[in-house]
Amino acid sequence: MPGLAALVVAAGRGVRAASDVPKQYALLGGKPLLRRTLEALGRCEAVTQFCVVIGEADQARFAAATDGLRPAPSVATGGPTRQASVRHGLEALVDADPQIVLIHDAARPFVSPRLVGRLAEVAEQGFAAIPGLSLTDTIKRVEEGAVAATVPRDGLYTVQTPQAFPFRAILAAHRQAAAAGREDLTDDAAVAEFAGLEVRLVEGEERNIKITRPGDWARAEAMIAARMETRTGQGYDVHAFGPGEAVWLCGVEIPHDRALLGHSDADVGLHALTDAILGALGDGDIGAHFPPSDPVWKGASSDRFLADAVRRVAERGGAIVNLDVTLICEAPKIGPHRERMREAVARIAGVPTARVGVKATTSEGLGFTGRREGIAALAIATIRMPEEE
Ligand code: MG
């Protein structure tokens, strides 16, 4: 069934202060603004395809900003005005011929599935549907610095995107407006009105802000930060002793009368911490990402495993809150090396040392650690992640 297509307009040339990157490619909460907007639309199950209208010079930026998104958006090239850009995007969707098209600005990253649902419901009945918010401030008309009139605000709304339309109707309306030489229509609802299509208003959302002025970035960053949640994960690892003269524990080499056996450097502390972070992310385990069967990891320094898990957190917009590890062995003594271990873990994970705990215990001579057959490590990682992840 031809479904719901999202057409995102991202061809603007406006930049953030002190930057030459168009603002839709600037980072918001660690991700390009356009990617955030596409991900938000991607959470609407009804949306089955994506088309993005981009500036001719932005091919490489677009590819980088949308890397890995599924389904991959198709691309159309922008025109001299927003209205022309939308028309190009609609023409690019002709073959797909969706029933409904949602036309959305790249600068509104907080669009919700609920709002899309309300709009689609009205568009499915054959109307244009736009989200609006009633005015709460008093409105004045000002002429030459003086108030000329107080405008009654009854029936006045500010209008947002996405705006939803039956695809063939809005395509025909855009073609008709272009043929009539009208390039001054400021939103797609105006194009629909021009062509005589009935436009209905649905309740918009306060959160669905458009990032336009410098202060909007700070507000949007704060909105993202307020929607972070805390997650924890645990990790456990064991390595057996073998012949050698030193062990690696939590990124520190400690002279000892034996070494730990393993495919990599056998750093049980870093392995347990890596698994704890991967656990908090719900992203497999160290063996899945770095298979012991792969010769590439033979003798590898384990800091790269931990660094990779930390990178996965950052890549998904999260951050490490704290890391805590317990080493279980009769020997070597951990106490004298504890501070260096904390510093090493903190450096690898890119967090302050105060957020890293390293503790040690013996097993009172009991079990395999008590018999000095190996070392075990337990770890917990606490991370902050965007709620929508
Ligand atoms: Mg291991």
C-alpha cells in the first residue's frame, strides 16, 4: 500500500553564528540537526519513506549526517525559494506516489509520533492538515514605533510543520502555483489554499519548536538534556594465571611472578568494564565486537576495547556517569596501584578520575581465586542516554 512519505526541506543556507555550515548540519546534542529531525520522524511507524531536499553544495554533508539511517532517505535538489524546493521534492516522489505526504522543516527536531498521527488522520480524509497553536500573548499592530491597534486574537493561530496533504492534491497545487508565477507563498498550506484545497487545523505541540534564533539552540540543547535517562550495566571477567613476570590490570602493568593468559593482554578489569558499558547500552558484549577467534586482537592492548565501548555511548548521544570495578585475587596487591588504575581508566574513558572506582578483595583462600589460579573482575557502569534511544 502506498503509505505516508515524509518530505523534509533542508536546502536553506542559513548558518549558526561563527560558522559556515548550514544550520541543518550543525550539531545539536552531538548530532546534526537534520539527523535528529529524520530520527524523530523515523519513530513514527506510519512513515514509510523519506525524501530530503538539500542544497546542491551539501551532498557530502548530507551523506555524513544521514549515514546509517534506515530506510535511507532519497534526495532532491533545492530551488531558489522554499516553495520551489518543496515542489522539487514532490516531483521526486511522483514515482513512489504515496497516499499522504508530510512536509516538514529540518529545523523542527522535536516532532512527535502523536502529532504526525493527528495530521495523517485528517489528511486521509482528503483535507490538508496543519498543526497550530492558539495565541496567548496580546497582539499589537505597531506603526512607526507606536501602537496603532490591539488585534483581537480570537481565531488567530501560529502554524508549525509538519503539514500533511493528500499527495496528488498538493503536487497539483504546487504545479498550479508555479505555472501561475506565484513564488511568494510562505508555507505549503498557503499553496493548498491558493489551489482551493480545504485546510484544517489540528492542535500543534509547544515542544515542536523551530530552531531559528541563537537562543533556540540553547533551549533545544536543554530540552534534549532534560530527556536523558540513567542506565546501568554489569560486567564480569576471569583470566587464568600462566607463566610470566607481570599482569595488566585496569590499564596498568604490575610486576608479578605470573601473567594472565588470554588472547589479548588479558586485562580482566578493562574487560569487565567494557562489558558493563556494553550491557548498559544493550549492545552485545566484548566477545561479539572483538571475537577472540580474530587474529587482529591477538595481544591487543585492552584499552582499545574500553575506548570502543565509550565511543558507542557517545555516538548514540550518551555520556558515562561513573565506572566501578572490583578485582578479586589473593595477589598481586592492588592497593599500591589503585590510583594509577583509576587514572588509567579515567583517561581511556574520557571522564574525571573522581568518576572511577577501583576496589579489590581476596576470597579468603576460597575457590579458584583463593587457590591463586586466576583473577576475576566485576564491574558496573552507569551511563546517561537520550530517552528516545
Ligand atoms: Mg577477558
